[in-house]
Amino acid sequence: MIYGLAVLISFVIVFSSVPPLRKLALRLGFVDRPNHRKIHRKPIPLMGGAAIFVGCVIAMFLFIGFAPLTWTIVTGGLVLVSIGLLDDAAKSKGKDFPVWPRVILYIAAASIPTLFHINIAGITNPFTGMFHLFPDWFAWLTTMLWVFALINMINFIDGVDGLASGVCMLSSLTLLTAALIKGQPDTAILAGIVAGVSLGFLVHNFYPARIFMGDAGATFLGYTLAVIAVDGTFKRATLITLLVPVLALGLPILDTAYVMLRRLISGKGLHRADKLHTHHVLMKWGLNQVQTVSFMYLIAALFALLSIILLLVIG
């Protein structure tokens, strides 16, 4: 019951807060302007990330309280949403925000979970059942790399109306199911909250999008999903069940691996924006936005189903 309520409350907060934020963004000119790389043809408001962050934080304080998990999301989220809004502000003026300030703050945000003792602490031997604790430096490093990667991966797939918000909803529902199976109530509540805020935003973001989440929303959702995986499925994971969160987030991981490989082969900078992502390729093949997003939802759902089957059979 409490998990459904967490989904509902977070959905209502975001769903109801987007329209006034959209009006404010239009009034301020805080919009994503079309260019040669964008597929939209008119300016779209960019303040969706603020609604997602506020909805998630309010729901966390209501359902989880002042726990370390809450402060992890609030602290890291503030860093990412702040730099994301600055980046989005630059976009609204037709400028590119410098890469290195973003990278440095992404790294700083990725290290925050370890300060609240949320990390990939070790691994369980599936044959003996013994838990092998990682050295502190290795636990910190693996956690930071995972969080940093997800921050960027969700941002990378945010290129078609409704894609990132829909995929985040599917991934969070998968992690919610995994947390319930493993008996992790706080992690399950947070996953439900992310599902709720993602769905509340998706209603306004599906084609034709009335608002974008921007870098602020995409990086925050990536960070939050990464923390959920670390706090939940990665706890005392075996070599096999490590695949559960990887599969739950399989679509953005696979898309990023594909794009990075293509950029390396073509000799382009890894940070350079381009049209090599899966959704761009599908649209080049002739699919429209709705067909592209629907196909990628299906792939994400298949990954989600595989992860839950794996957890039930082996976990």
C-alpha cells in the first residue's frame, strides 16, 4: 500500500507542477532552441528537471524521512540540478556550456553516496555464501564509476520526446520489484517515487512534448537510479545477480556502449554531441518519434523482464 501511495503522491506533485513551470520557462525564454542536431522545430521549455527534483525530494521526506538515503539524493541532486540548469540556461541562449565544469561536478556528485555509506561494499560467493568485503578505496571507486556512468547514460538517451522519462519509469519499476523481492523497503519506496515522478513528467513529455527535462532532469534521474541500484540490488550481490541492475538499466547502458564505440572508431571526441544514438538511427530508418520511442520501450521492458527472472531464479 505504501509503495503505491509513494508512486501516486510523487506523480501528482510533478504532474501538477509542470504546467506553471512551463509557463514560467516560456516567459523567461528558458527554452531549448532548434538547431541542426535537434529534431524539434520550435522552442520547448526546459524547466522539467526542476519539477522532477522537487517532486522526488518532497516525496522522499514524506515517505522515508531524514534518512541517509534521502540526504544522498538531496545533496547529489542539488549539485546535478544546479549545474544542469546552468547548462540548460546556456542552451536557451544558443550557447554551449563548458564540458569540464560539468565533468568535475558530475564526479563530485558521484562520490556523495559513499559519504553516506551507500556503496558497492563487496560481493557474495555464490558457492559458499560468504561475503567478501572490498577495500574502502575499491568500494568508493566502483560506486563512483557506476554513478558517474548512469548520470551520463540517461542524459545521452534524452533525445526523443518521452524516451528518457519512459525508460526511467520502466527501470525504476524493475528496481522497485527487485527491492521488494529482496526485502528492502526504503529502496523500494525510492524506486516507486522515481517511477511516479517519471510518469508524472512523461504525461507532458510524450510526443508532441510540451516541456523537456533538460540536463537537470536527465542527470538527476540517472543519479537517483544509480543510487537505488547501489542501495538495493548491489548489496551483497553475487557474480550472477550483479547482472540484475545492469539488465534493469540495459537500454541506456547498451546505447551508450554503442555510441562510444562508434565515436572511437570514427575518431570523434567521446563527449561530442552527434546523431549516433539508437533513437537517431531508428529515425533515419524511417520510424517516426512515437514508433521509435515505442520500440525502445519494448527493448527496455524486455531487459526489465530478464532482470526480474534472473533475480527470481538465481537471487
